[in-house]
Amino acid sequence: MDPMAKAFEEAKKNPEMRKKLKVKAAFSMLLFVMFLGVVFITVGTAIASKNGSFLGMTQLDFLKLRARYGIVMMLLIIIHLLMNRSIMKKELEMLFG
């Protein structure tokens, strides 16, 4: 069994940990959905730059959307890193220690 799967199974039995895992899982899903938006905006920008527009939006429209979306994504990534800083710390110790 995967060590992470085992850790998650043990955490599911603890109500407090289960609550934290649900919050992290919901946040991870939000990040994934937002990432799909980034992919769409990037493809739209590329197509609009070649054809003049994509789905009624010009390249400039996509660039404006990308700028706003980028700020939201940066904030979500910072929150994600803060939520998972203990895991990251242990991973960095394994990598460099």
C-alpha cells in the first residue's frame, strides 16, 4: 500500500483530521478547476492571436482576462502552500537533509 494512502486512511478515522482533509480536498479541487480555466485562457489567447478572435473575444480581451485570473491564481496558490507548509517542510527535509 502506498504510504500516503495509508496516512490518509488513518487520518479518516480521526474526526478532526477528517475535517482538515475535507477542507484541503475542496481547496485542491478548486485549484484544479481554476487550472483548467488557465488552460482555456491560454488556448484562447493563442487562437485569438492567429485568427483575430476566439469565441467573440479578441487577443486583448484574453490578455485582460488572463491578468485578472493570474492574480486570483497567485492568491490561491499562496493559500495552498500555507495550508500544506508542514508537508512541504518534511518533503524539503527529505530532499536536502
